[in-house]
Amino acid sequence: MLYKFKSKNAGDVIMLEPNGRRILEVIGKDAGPKGIVLPGEMLAAIAALQAEIAAEEKALKEADAEPLEGPGLRQRAMPFIDLLQRSQRSGDEVVWGV
């Protein structure tokens, strides 16, 4: 399954199911096949993603672990964060599965 996140003012953000599910769980949304992020929820969603990115990077640094194999949460979440920021500024919702 793919998640295709859409907004009126920005290009679509497409993620594979595991990545989209993680993003949605971090922002407190049901990872179902359809959903919406309202403009009033976007600042909290951005903050939650940024906090999770920081926690992931801190844990890797403290564990003195090798870099992640493949992209980490930062690389996967940045296009979605950009979509949320653009949508929040214009007052448009972000939807998926519609």
C-alpha cells in the first residue's frame, strides 16, 4: 500500500506503507486508508515529528551506532513536514486516500 498525501497548495507526497504509517502514528493520526490533517493540527504535528527526529538521532548518537542503513526518519519526514508547513500557511488541509 502507498500513502499519497495531498494538499491544494503543494505537490503530493507519496510514501510506502511502513513509512507513512510511522509518520501518522508520530502525529497521532489513525494510519487508516483515508484521513485528514486539519490546519489547526499542523503545528502540533510538525513539533511531534521534529521531536521524534531529534529523539531518533540522539539515540543513535548515544548508542554510538552505525548510521542507519537507508534513510532515517529525518529524510523520510522532511517532505511531509514541508507539506504541512505550506498547508498550514495557506489554511488548507492535508488528506490521504481520497
